[in-house]
Amino acid sequence: MAKITFAIGGIHPSDSKISKNCAIEVLPLPQTVYISMAQHLGAPAKPVVAVGDKVKVGQVIAEPGGFISAFVHSSVSGTVKSIAPRKDLAGNCVVPHIEIAVEGDEWMEGIDTTDTLVTAIPEDKAEILAKIKANGVVGLGGATFPAHVKLAPAKPADYLILNGAECEPYLTSDYRIMLERTKEIVIGAAIMQKALGGCKCVIGIEENKPEAIKAMSAAVAELGYKDMEVLSLMKKYPQGGEKQLINAVTGREVPSGKLPADAGCVVQNVATSLAVYEAVQKNKPLITNTLTITGDCLPVEKQHNYLFRIGVPLSFIAEYAGGVPEAAAKIISGGPMMGKAIANLDATTVKGSSSLLYLGEEATKRQTASACIRCGKCAEACPMGLEPFLLKRLATAGDTDGLEANAVQDCIECGCCLYSCPANIPLLDIIRPAKAQVMGIMRARAAAAKAAAEAAKAAAEAKNNENK
Amino acid sequence: MGKLLVSPSPHIHTKVSTATLMRDVVIALLPATIVSIVFYGLGELLVVGVSVASCVLLEYLITKYLLKASNTVCDWSAAVTGLLLALNLPSTTPWWVVFIGAVVAIGVAKLTFGGLGQNVFNPAIAGRVFLLVSFPTYMTHWEAPKGLFGADAVTGATPLGAIKEGLLQGATVPDIMSANGYSYGQMLFANLGGSAGEISAIALLAGFVYLLVRRVIKPHITLSIWGTVALVSLIFWLASPARFTDPAFNLLTGGMILGSCFMATDYVTSPMSIKGGIVFGIGIGFITMMIRYFGSYPEGMSFAILIMNAVVPLLNMWFHQKKYGRK
């Protein structure tokens, strides 16, 4: 049987899952946490506590700042020390953070902190969505889109796709939770399935994680959920990309410029499913997540998978794990393909933090670019079917019309083009700002068209009134 | 903690580089080179040596002193051009003619257009065609293989040349074939007059398979040329076996294997998309057969590739791959 995967493009980097056998350890509490107000896609949250307030674990400290936004909860108990901008991963001092000095570990009442598995799923869709929203659950696969918004699509979904692909090299946090929190993830999936009104659920896992496929299949069988299956996928990056996973599982494509919901699909990460389980069944807000400490220059005994409290500074995790290795040339938050390189460890963990990756110079240093030999390997690798060599040329020439005609706005910034270029041309570095520029132009045009239509309507109405 | 690197994603890169790709092409050409030296002897060794050395040296000197640009010898592309040019010449070519071919290939066809990646025409073929029209005496006098230590060289025409000549004198194709004692086994393994590199189809195909296995090239252009040549010659041959050569003969002679596997698949001068590549291959196959059947030159592969090279920018504009989420 042909292996299941997405149809267009993709690359096969070494998966380097060095930390896959490191069981999840609980990271101890630091002295201080810094909780960001912008841990999700959309409007930043608005703080509802003041300096000097005492907070408990799981207490709401910020509320949504808009429709697409999320609640933020305290991950520790203690005293609010400050609410001030602090450096984010990029080193920019822009986002307000709530600084909390840790005192003890006192949880809010009503949160079930036991390990008891709760299998009975609430019947009411609205109740499920309300709990997911109240507990600040966001997508943990990378984009941190608020889960309650995604789970209430405009048109009914045919598929709930659970993303267990973990196609980024090195990362193992999803793998570990699939092995250690298997049933919780499966129940979380069933809860989301219910919230979506009973669609089919497919759990996609790449073939390089056979133990996870086995464990998840066994849990689905044991819990006896209907319309839920585990699907083994070929190992290919970016399989965990939303659009690619939809294509791999259903054969459908999300139309350009549209949402997965338009293709009848909702994709959620396995870590999100665990967060949904905890939110709905245990009333526990999203205050913890799993993070991998790994890298090619870190000995395997120093690699870990940690259950951490959101807001713990990266420097605390790095020190607890034994410090930054001498050979580290680059520290990355996230995977090597789409993660962010960080200049220092001042930043703090957020809901979507999945790894702290140390790469040595040889693995990560950019080589000098040479002439394009028109081999077409970038176009072959692009999972969106774009032609990066052409987009780069158009971007260098400043041809925004040409860029739009050649679909630069469809780029998902997965990095396949830059990875595969034998001439080391920094294709994505050049295409990324061009895409932002074109999308800005498209938005401005749409806004202008809307304004013009409204003005025309108003004028027509005024004329109508005159005629009367 | 020392200074850290910071860059946009991605943070890892493939190990495949321009140099490794070009080196793979050189490796793929080695079987054919070795076989040609074994069969043609020291003359062929001289042709290969002069061609590769002058291409590499010219690339180095021109980029350094004339263009004052960065040195591009390390990317192996000049070596590939040199080797391909050598395999496209008769083993009897004088060294100075080989050198002129290298000047045209590297100096004119490649670097005048802006160097690697910018050239419109395949440099090795441009060099060969320049020599073919400028020095027809050297370029059409082929030496029959005599072996590395053989003594008496026998010169003669290539199979396609012999057929063209015979047809002009009123003979039929089967007559000419049997008069010259051509057999397909000979064409496949070795021992037939022609460009040195064409001596053994098997050696060339082994290199082609190596390139496919190493994923240096994809087979669509080559297969599309073969398919077109087979189809066009089949139609003509069935219509008149006395006047037209058969498909197997056309696939095995006249630089067909060398051209379709190594020259038409050159990254720079072939289309970027699969669809474009297939059209490119059909064009090469069709033009080659038209030249062979109706043109004044007996072969035609080189001209066909050069003509289709010129169409590549158009093919790149017309044919694109399927985009995700778009019709």
C-alpha cells in the first residue's frame, strides 16, 4: 500500500529525535514567573490584577482583548510584582508581562489536580466550548489560535484531525505525551468531536513513532469511541502543517485564502487535545505544557522532556537542565525548521513553547550563497506548489503584482525552499517580507473596495431619498 | 556562553550543494570516459585532458582577471562542461581544436551570459556545434575504435553519416546496414564509430541511472525525448523501411543517449517544471528526427538541444506546477 502523505512537495530532513526516550519530568517552580499577555494569536489579553495582588494557581489574571483572544491564568501562587513590557523571544520590549513572585503552590478551588481519569463527556456543546474558553485553551501546534473559536466553525466540519505528526526534527514533547497521557488525549479528541457536532476524527501520526501509533490505537479501541481512528503517515516535513495534514488525511485542499473550515476540517494538535481534556474534565486552565530540551550538541543524558509552568523564564529551564552547552551556536525556541532563534535566555515560556533547541555551528550556520543553478529543487520542495526561485526574483525586482500573481500570499513559511537550495540562497528570508508586503497591499485593496462599495451604497440611498 | 547566531528560520540545511551535484555528474560520466579511453587509446586521453583542463583554467582566469568576480571553479561546473565537451568530440580531434571548443563553451556560451545559472545555451553543446561548423574536417572524420594499445587507426563515417551518404547514392537502409555490418549489440556495448563518449550506450546509461538514484535529475526530459524519437521514427520506418532508419537504431546512435541523459537534462538550460520539461523533450526528439531524416546533417541532437534551449524561457513562463488550493 502506498504510504499516506500530502501530495505536493515536502522534504526529508533527518528526524534527530534524540530525546524521544526521555520520560516527562516535572520542572520545579522558579522564584519568579513572567506571564505574557500575548501568548495567543489575536488581540493581547488585558490584565485584571494589580501590582500587590495575591494570586493562586489557575486564577484568571487577564481576560480576552477581543473576539480572537484568550484568557490568561496564573501558573503559580504568589504576589503580582509588576505589569510591564518585557523582552519577547525576538528581543523586542513590547509585550506586557505580569511578574509574579512565587509563594508556595496553592491552587484555585474547583481544579481537579488528581490523576483520576474522567471519561464521562459533557453532553452540551455550549458547555464544552465555554469551559475551553474559560480555561484559556489555545492551539499548541504552533499558531496558538484560540481553541474555542476554531471549534465553532461557520459551517459544520466533516473531519476533526488530531495532529500527532510532530514533523519538526528534534522535537519529542508531542511524542512523550502520546505515550504518557494517551487516554487523556483520546478523551480530549472525543470532547472536541462532540463540540463539533459529531464529525469523524482522524489522529495522524508519522511512521517514525510506531510506539505512539500503537499506544494511541489501543487507547481508542479501549475507550470504544466511534468514528475515531489512528492513521499512520509517511515521514515527511511539513506533514504537521495544517493544510498539508488535511491533504494527507482527506485528500482535500484548503482553497487559497480560505480557512480549513472551508474544506470541512478542523485540525488540533495532540497537546491541545490534552489541554482540552484538562480544561473540560478537570477544570484545569492551560497553565502547563511539555517542552523538549534537545540539540545536536547536547549529550543525550542532558536531554529532557519537562512539564513546565507557563511563564517560567527560559534561563531557569536551561540552568536546571545543566546550562547552555559550550558548543551551542544557536538557541532556538521551537523546531529547527520554523522555530525562532533567540539572542539570549531572558524571554519567558508561553503557552505554545515546545522546545529549547541547541544547535552546533556546523549544523546551523548559514553558508555563503552562490549563483542559482535553476535546479528547481526549491519548487520541488515547496508544499504549496509555489516557485520560490521565481518569487525571490520578483521580490528582488520589487514586482508586487508579479508576486501576487504567483501566489506569494499562499506561502506558509515552512522553510523547505531554503533548506533544499544547493546554492544556499536564502529564499525564505527574501520571500517572507515580500509576502508581508503583498498581503498588506491585498488588505488595503479589500478595505478600499469595501469603503467604495459603502460610499456608492450611501450615494444611491441619498439619491433615492431625493427622488422621493 | 559565547556569541550566539541569530537568523530567521529554518535553522538547518541540506548537505546537497551545487558542488556535490556537479561532482555527481562527473562521477556519472566516468564509466563512459573510461570506456572511451580504453577503446580509443591515448588520443582520447589527450582530448579529455585538454578539454577539462582548459575549461577549468579558462573559467578561473576569466572570472578572476576579466570579470573580477568570485572564483567559481570550486563548484565543479567547469569540469562538467569540459568532460561533456570531450565526450562529444572524436578522439582524433587535435588539441588546439579542443581548446577552441573550450573557449567557446566557457568563454562565450557560459561566462558572456553571466556564468553558471545564467547561460541560455548548454556550454558543451555550443562548443561542439561551433567546432562542427568551423572545423568539419576534424569533426566528421571519425576513427573506428582501435583499443588503448592498438596500432593502425581506421577512419570512417559514423553510422548515421554512412546512412545519409548511402541514401544520397540511392541505396536502401537495410543494404547500408548490412554492408557496414552494424548490429544493435555493437551499439549497445561498444565498438562503433562516433563521438568518443558514445562508444558504449551501457556505460552512459549506467551513469544516467546513478544520477537518478542520487536524485540529481529526474527522468522526465530523457524519457520524453526517447518516446518522441521512437514514435516519430516508428511512423516513418513503418511507412518506408527502405528510406528511413528504425527506432532502435535512432535511439542508440548519433549522440542520442549522451544528449538525452546528460545534455538535455542540464539544470540551467532546461525548463523548471515537469510539464515544461516534457514539452522540451518532445521538441528535442522531434527536431532531431526531422534533421536526421530531412536535414543536411546526419545527426541533429546538438542542434535540437540548442534550438530547444532557446525556447526554455517561454516554457518556464507557460508551464507551472500545480499549486496547493488553486485550480
